[in-house]
Amino acid sequence: MKIPRLDTRRIDGLITFGLALATVIWLLAVEGRQGFGRDEGQYFRAGERYWGWFEELGSNVANGEFKRSFTAPVIDRYWTDNAPDHPVIMKTLYGMSWRAFHRCHCTGATRGLHPIPVKGRHITLPLFARESTAFRFPAILFAALLVAMVYRFARGWLSRPPAAAAAVLTLAQPHYFFHAPISCFDAPITTMAFAVGFAYWKSLRSRRWGIAAGVLFGVSLGVKHNAWLMPIFLVGHYLWMRRGDLRARRFPRPPLAFVAMLVLGPIIFFAHWPWLWNSPVTRTRMYINRHLQHEHYNFEYLGFNWNNPPTTTGRKLIRSTAPLVGTALTVPVTTLALAAVGIAALVRRRRGQPVAPEGPEEGPANAGDQKPSWLQPGADVDRAPGAFLLVQTLGPLAVLSVPSTPIFGGVKHFMTAMPYLAVLAGIGASRLIPVLAGLLPAARARLRQFAPAAFAVLVCLPAVVETRRSHPDGLSHYNLLAGGFAGGASLGMNRQFWGYAVVPMLDVINRDEPANRAMYWHDVIHDAVNMYKRDGRLALEVGDTGFGEDALRRSQTGILFYEKHWAIYESWFWDSYGTTKPFMVREREGVPLVTMYRRGAP
Amino acid sequence: METPPRLTTRAGLAALAAVSLLALVETASAIVAPYRAPTDQDWRAAAAQVRAGFRPGDLIVAAPAWADPILRVYLGDLIPAEVAGRMDDERFERVWEISQRGATSEAAAGGTVAEKSRFGALTVRRVQRPAAAVRYDFVARWTDAHASRRGAGGASVDCPRVSDRLQCPDVAYNTVRRQLVEVDTRLRMALLAPPVTQGTVVIEYPHVPLGRSLVVATGLHNVWLRKEASGPVDLRVVIDGVFDGTFTTRNDDGWALHRIDTTARAGQVAAVRFEIMSPAPHARQFALAAEARF
């Protein structure tokens, strides 16, 4: 049988697909071990409620009352959930995915746990055993899309092994991996930031991509408010790329990508969010103010509990290091080292040279016979890839370095930088591969042929192993420099947030005696408790006494998540339960994550 | 086509060697590290060792301190809230330290190691250290105290004992009570005595046997209230009518220890008065603990 010879394009297509598929498989294989965070519980609820609007829309269309769904009361009944906090693209996708792919036990004992009435058994394509997996599936697809895009983007400069390494190193970061499969927005906005950057990059020499950049930016605005920052970084790069115009005292022509972002961005943002439709100005203002005046939630960093903007110079200095130190202590160290090599290579690169030894030339000659214009403003200049990667990587970190910005999300607040950091690592790998090949004897052609792939595997190995080690407690994990879970705890780095780390304790709770089922869940919100029950992981009889001191005092069993600022809750346990002795502690590598107390336990 | 500058041979080789070695070390570390953590069996064995030699009044600590909740799973019955929320470590002569990863506890500093054994990833040390003799514990003896509130004009009202606290009239939060407080995200057993608007909260212990020093610890309770407000709180300490010092406590001060030298009056019984006031008392949950020590 003759094996068909694949052309370059097809091979890359297959690798792209393979990387994306592997991402989906890896994330689906392990997401069930990761519990539901506070925010995710809310987004499950909101997503299902948003689906309710579509369900009602279907009924209204069938009844010839199409317009009814667009009246203010009907819109608000569904879409005020989680407004004005976040726009709704991802939540809507989560709700739709749940509706399409869950295995319906909805008319059984869990019927009352849904945020919208269950009118009957749902007909679905039951891909997933757990309802939560069906909610999470779109986030997983977004992660796969990111990995695929990183490969394609890096392939513009690099050969396949380092480009594939960049893609793998994007996913194989413990903190990113934690966020990748969950029904939140931080991983999806990371995908969108890369998509917008990719489209912008292509738009510098292709008019089609200018429009695409605008559309993608609009979608990003509908994913998370980080999107507001994207144009700032891109303008920074654009001005640098066209610095010749500035030197010639000419204002650089505004490119199509920016015009499209300016025009299409707000249109798509407004169109996607029904909650805005009936009161656009007031509600847009509410949304913007919600984030401009966002509270500083408690967050541990270098042993301090940060919950307000720092006021002293010393504290401001410490605070300003958070994103850089956070990156240095969470990203696998080999990835950081490769990125450093990549940065060195880009610093040494001269205008017009390829980014990697075997890559295409970057200068205007490579733009073909295109004429420079606002439609393809990078046709007559070197596109400054180093500056592009610099602003995309350092930009998000720089914003979070400002002491007055809240840091309660840790790495997720600047996670949009991470795929670009992985691309830098890929560039670093591409620079070391020829050195390795040079060490191999010329006579060993086969060995030389496989050296690039072998090196790519070698540099991905620690990241993959470390990421696997971190799961499902990625937020508690710190890298080799920090000393892992224990090192992070000793350095006073944040151990967790969102109250997700409870999954391994559910069996203990399920086995508990009925008398102990007045349960104080601390930071596990009621929506998350409901989802554990809907998933069949938590006994329906287990109660939820609520939040705060009174709820704790009403409980028979209670848990406490370790976060620095929750210490006061432990005093209530000691006082109310009459003991300092926990019934059990959930830990990772000896580091406590969740403490459980049981009233009257010996 | 112009080619990018190649890494110079020496730099390139060094970078290649460094990255390759790092990749191997990091992979190995990620595989090995989980096995370095103490196991349940280690903890059980270490706890058994401590129990066998434990005497009332001993202090048991974990090093690093973040392992404390696990320590309490095994030995929590020997660590009452008063000890877990101790003012400081000075009163403890015998300290049991269960440590891992080479860490040591401050509570065991300055002592001599009387016993040391290893249980897997854990090390148990019994440290003998010079301890401060406590003549009077103001928190434990809170029922000895008289509380009152002095207005801006100097008029004073008594705060009688009501159940578990001293309650001043008219202002619900104007109480003095012994309770666990959270200061700087650590728990302490203390007297909680919030300051009041344009007034002074006065706590007086009429018969305190003095030693060589009076150690006073102050702090602001409740992380949410420290977030909400920033007013300072002043504590004035008066011994037998003689003013001995004012200590100001702010949000960032944590649990601050202040030492008053009472050597000249050691062995005497005196009245000790604490006066608490604040120019901005909103959301100020002032906590104090004190001991008269030899």
C-alpha cells in the first residue's frame, strides 16, 4: 500500500489537531478531580439560567410571541444573574453545553437543585456522566484552541519541534492548567488575548485579518473585562514597529485592525449581552464601575495578607513585585530558562532577520509585493516580533505591578501573558536545537534528524510532570525555585482561593452519620454544594448551614479552607466546638489545605 | 537571506547544558518531592513520642508553623485554646517541636535540646529553655478586673459583669471580655476591649503581684475591620496611679509586645490600670493581653 505523502500544510494541520485533541483528552481525563470554586458555582447557575431564556424564547417563538422574550422583565428575569459582574459569552456557552451534553437525571431527586424549573426530562447527547463536565466542556475547548493557536503562531517563525514545545508549554503550567478546564473566564480570556494578538499580527500584512482582529476583540469583550487592556499593548507595539514614521514626524496611519476593534468591539459587546439592551448607558456604566472600583479581596503574598492598596513605600515596593515573583515561582523553571534564551535571541536579532535560524525572513522583503497602507501597515517594515512578544508578555504583568491594583487572583490576573511566554520558550528551544545538532556526528544523520524532537520532548517533560503533580491543587503549587507546595507555604505565597479543594473530602462527608449532616461549608458556596449533589458526588441529605459565624455555630461538622485571612473562622470553631483538634486535614505534600472539625469528636 | 546571529559556541553549549540539566533536575524533583512529605505513620509515631514524655505546661509546636493544623490532628487534645492562642512563648520551659524539611520553630530558639528523635520525614525535639515565671496573667484573671468608661468631661460610669463580659451601659459594643481574637491573621487569647467615641475605657486590676516586668501585648482584632478602618488605638498603662507608658496600635503593627520594667517594685502588690482610647474608634476591635513576670 502506498502511503500518501503529506504536504507541509497538511502535516501542520494534523499536528495542530493532535495538540488540540490531546489537550481535550488530558483536561477531560482529570477535570473531575478538581472541585468547584466560588465563581464557578455562580457561573454554573448563571449559565443554566441564561439557557432558560433561550428555552423560553423557543416557547415564545412557537407560540408566536417572539417579542415577549425581548421585553425588559423577561430579559432581566434571566440575565440579571451575575450582572453587572461579567459579560455572558462564556456563561452562555457553559449553559448551552450543559443543556446539550449532560446525562439527564433532572426529573429525579435533584430536580429542585436547578436554578430554573425543570419542565421534563431533557433530551440530550449525553457525552458526559457528570453535569459539571458538560458545563466545563466549552472552557476545555477554548484551552485546546489556545494550544492549537500557539502552535500555528509559533510555526510562523519556528520549525515544528520548538513550535510544538511552545504549544505544550502553554498548557503545562500548573496555574494555567488549574484554570483551563473550569467554567470561568480566565483561561478563555487567555485564549482570546492570544487570538486577538495573533489576528493583529497577521493583519499587519493581510487585510482580511484586520477585520478578524475587530471581531475577535468584540468576542473578547464578551468574555472578560481584561479585554479592555488588549488594545493598549497592541498600540504600544504598533508605535514601536512604525517608529520610523514618528522619527519622520509623521503620525503612523491607524491600521485596519484598530479601526475594526474600535468599531466592531463595542457593537459585538453590546449585541451579545441582553442585560444591556434595555438600559445600555446606565448598565454599561455599572459594569465598568464594577471593575474600576473593584474591592481588594484578601490574598496572601510573601507572608502578608493584602486586602487594601498599600500605603507605605516599603509595602508598595513589595506589592509591585507580585506579578514578576508570581511568574518566577509558578511557571516551570525549565520553561522560564528557555524563555530567557528566547529573549536573549530576540534582543540580539537585527531588523529583518528571521526569529529562528530556520525560520522565514521577517523583513519587508517577505511581505511580497504588497504595498504598505492602513490595510496592511506592516508590509514595508520589520514587524518587530521581539517588541510584540515583549508587550504581550510584560504588558499584563506591568498592569498588575501597579500597587493600587488588586492581586486577589494571583497568576490568573496576568495569565494572558503565559502563552506568549511559552512562545518565547519555543524560540529559546529553536536556538538550542542547532547547538545540539552540532554536537552530533555528521555521520549519524538519523540521530541528527531526531535531535530536535527529542530536545523538544526533554524540555517539555518537567513542565508536564510538574503540572501532573500539581493537579488538582494547581493554585497551591509552586515551582522548583520555590520548593513545591511546601516551599510556597514557607514563602507565604497564596495557597488557594475559591474553596474548591474539597473533593477528596466528599467521601468522608458522605459516610458521616446522619446526626453530623448539619454541615458548615465555609467557602464552598451553595451553588457548588448543589452541583456536587447533582453530580452524584455528595449525598442529598448533607446540609448546608450557611455562611458566617452563626452558621458555623449551628453546624455539627464544618470545614475551613486555609487562607491567611480565614484564621478568625478557626477561632469560632475552637470556641463553638470546644476543641482545637481537627477531625481531619486535607493536605498536599504535607501542606494543609482544608481542615475539618466535628463537634464532639474525640 | 540574512540569518540571525547564532549563539556563540561557548554560550550556546553552556545554555544547552544548563537547560538540559535543569530539565532533568526539575523532572526528577517533581517525581521525588511528593515522597519527601511526612506520612500519617510519621505523624502518629512522632505524636506517640511526644505523648509519652508530655507534662502539663509543655508547649507543642510545629515547624514550619504552617503544619500546625496537622499537628493538632494528632496532638490537639494537649493544646488547649489558651496555649494555641498564647500571648508569647516565654512562659514555656519545655517545648516539643515536631519539624520537617529542616525547619525550626522560634518557640524552641535559645534552648538546649534534651531529646531528639526522627520518625520518617519528621524530627521530634524536646527543647529545654529558660522560662519566665508568670506571677499574674491578666487575661486568665479577667474576673478580677473592674471596668468603667470615662467620658470626655471626666465623668465615669461602671461596667458591671454580665455573663461572660464586663458590659458598660448604653453602648452595646462597649464591653470587655476574654475571647480568642485574630490579630495579624493569628489567634490569641486576649481581652477584647473596643475603644469608644470621645471616651476612655478603663480596666483596672486592684491587686496585682508585680514581678520584674509587666509585659503587655496589643493588637487589632478582625481582618475585616482592619480592612475597613485605620484609626490608631492608644493604650495607657498606669501602675498604682503612676503613669508608665502609652502604646499606640495601628493596623500594621500586628501583635506588638511592650515591656515595662517593674524591677523596683518586684514582689509588691499594686493596682494596674489599662486606659484605652482612640481618636477614630470606628471598627477598632482592640485586644490586649498582659502578664506580670519575674
